[in-house]
Amino acid sequence: MKIKATIVSDNCVYHLPGAVAEHGLSIFLETDRGNYLLDTGQGKAVVNNALVLGLDLTTIKGVILSHNHWDHTGGLGPVLDLKGAVDVHAHPDLFKESYSVAENSVRYIGVPYPRPLLEAKGARFRFNDQFHEIEPGMWLTGEVPRRTAYEVGDSKQKLKSGDGFVKDDIRDDQSVVCETAKGLFIILGCCHAGIINTLSYVEEKMGRRPIYAVIGGTHLGPVSDEQKTKSVEALKGFDIERLGVSHCTGQKTASLLAAAFGQRFFFCNVGTAVE
Ligand SMILES: [Fe+2]
Ligand SMILES: [Fe+2]
């Protein structure tokens, strides 16, 4: 398929008058099979930045949610207000009760809207936890099997369980895979499943093929130094022509990746487009 992915919401904006940054991620996907919006950011940036970038949110055929967190689903309200009825592809755990639990704070970080409100605004939820094709040449990974020992994620992320909390493995985390003339194009949301687990699963499902580009949130920012080092090392083993990082990668990890990938590395912030 032909696809152009443009970052609409991200933690950083450079030299783009009128655009705003927020902690979040949203990527507009223009394809020859129709337009999609992968994630919606926090909700402060998506409508404004789409206008600045000349991207028409009313043209989307569907919304894809990489997982339930507020910084990816908060823009669903404003997007539905513009678009009206639309398919929303997500994992069946979308409405689970996620919290960030630190020593002195407990914060709800799940979808910031009740499901009936989103349905009243036009959301038609299409839940699926399997690797599946949503357009010819475009797949969602669904739930990604955890195979590496070191991709343990972020210990602050919890699920409500009775009066307490248990670790949230964020099983709902998924990515987008497109087959293009240049190779595979893999678009990550937050990649809580781990970038190596995700790329290995894509390889298992699609066979070992050249990857033209991997872009999006890697969630390598908030993890241990051990996970960072091992993931960056393992990533070098994949045949990736371009690596563009966003959002939860963080500047420190981005600099590690820049050193490891050289000219193949780029920052993927608001306005960056990959075709
Ligand atoms: Fe997340
Ligand atoms: Fe995120």
C-alpha cells in the first residue's frame, strides 16, 4: 500500500508556527485505502495541529487506538465531535481501570471518557486482540506476546484490583504494520509491549523482511537502564532503514538511538512526515 504518516500530536514541536506540543501521541495516516488516525493525543493538540498541518480529520475512515492511556485516547472526544460516526479499532481491554501509582500519588491514566459517551458521539468500537488486517496491506498487531526477559516495562503502571493495585502489563498495547514497496512500515503507539517483542512478533507473523521504517513511541524513556541498553543493542539486529522516535522515547534514550543508528535515525515530532 501507499502511505504517508504525519505526526499530529507529540511532546515536541520545532519550527511549526501555530502548532502546540503536549505529552501524547497522534499520527495521521493517509493511505490509498483511506485515511486513519492512530491515537488522538491528550486532546489539547489534535484538532489545532491537524488544521495547522492541513490534515482534514473529517476524512478519516477509522481511529486506531494503540492502548488505553489518556495521552493517546484523550483526543477521542474532540475527534468524534468533528467526525461523527466512525470505527474505532482497539483491544477489548480498552476500558480497564489503569492508574499510575507512585510513592505519594495515585492518578487515573485510562480512557478519560465513559464508553457510552463516546458511543453517543459516534464511536463504533471494533475490538480485537489478534494480529489482524484492517485494510489490504495494513495490520494491527493486537496483543503482543512477551518473549524477552528484559522488557519488563514501567513498574508504576497499575491496574485496580479490589482495594489495591496489581502491575498492569498493558496487554492492550498494539502497533500498526503496513506493507509498502519500500519494505515494512511499522508505526508504534507507546510500545509498552517492548520494541523487541513487537518487532519479533511482526517478524513471526509476516516473515523476516526488510523494514523500511519504524516510527513512534518506543517507551524506552521511563524504563530501567538495563532495558534501555539491551533493547537498543537488540534493535541493531533488525534490518531497519530508518528509525524515527517520538513521545515516550525521551531525549536521553533518543540520543542513545541516534548514536547507534547514525544517519538512519531521526526525530519524529509534530509535523514530521514519512512516506
Ligand atoms: Fe502509554
Ligand atoms: Fe504514551
